[in-house]
Amino acid sequence: MYLNSILKGLIVGSAMSLPLLLPKLSYAQPAQQLSSFSSLNYPDRYIRHQSFLIYIAPIVASDKLGREDATFRLIPGLAGRCRSFESVNYPGHFLRHQNYRLKLTKQTDDQLFKEDATFCIVPGLANSEAYSFESVNFPKHYIRHSNFELWLVKSDESRLFKQDATFFISRPLTMYPPSGPIDPGTNLIPAEPE
């Protein structure tokens, strides 16, 4: 009898605490989709946000803020296809283009925001082991760095454009600090949503 009441208490207690655990479990699960992105032609520089604008900047292991700013969660595209890039240290803020400049902006529910914040991940324009990011609402326009700032630019097919618009996708800097040259074999990309 005493054993039955202990077991009943454990079951009831577990059932009551389960809802408290679920948010933590569901939040931890997408961590597998966290990624950082290094420039093909400036391999020590990663895509990062700073003052809500997007740059490629050098990131070192001791720069905790830089490592957080340079880590994004790849989620199914807000426009219904491809992918969107959500900041890990500013949840609900996404990488988007606005007047062709790449920015970190708080999510809104309007269709323009959803399209501006959605990019198709395609084989790298300059290296098939890397990736390029094509705008959903501006076909043939890619995320490209220029003077270390990120812009959405129409491809001119030049060698320099292709290099500036190609990035390696690597493990998230929040969990794996940079330790040396980029290893193209560490490219990680989650499968496209159905």
C-alpha cells in the first residue's frame, strides 16, 4: 500500500513537471540547426550583425559577443520556401535585405518582410563545396560582401562577384570557437524543408 502511494506520487509529480520541461526540450532541439558562415575569400571573417547591420568580420575565440553575433539559426523560410536566418542572441530578429543592404530586423507579419528575410541556399557560385544565398523575391540577386558590408546584389557573373557571394557553412561559433583555417569539410547544412 505504501509503495503504491509512492508510485502514484511519482507518476503525478512527473506528469505535472512534464509541461515545464517541454519548452526547454523544444528550444534545445533546433540547436542542431545553428550555423555560422565564413567568407570564401576572407576565411577568417564571418557573417555577423553589429548595430543591426550585417558585415563580415574577423571573429576570435575570446570574442564571446562576436561569436554570438555570428551565429544564426537556419529555419524554414518565412516566405514558405527556402531558408531564413534568425539571430541566436536576438531571437525573433532575422537577416533581411532592405534597400539592398543586409540588416537584422525584428520579425513582422507582412509579406514583404517574409520575402526579404528568405533566401535559397544554392551551391557556391565560386566553389561547389560552399554555398551562396539567393534572394527569394529578387531572383539572381545574392548576398555579397563589399567593403566588408553585406548587400543584396544582382550577379554580374564576374569572378570577384562569385567569390564575394560564396560562403562556407560551419558549426556554430557559439559552441565551437574558431581555432584556425576553415576546413571546407565542416560545411553543415540542414536538409531543405519539404
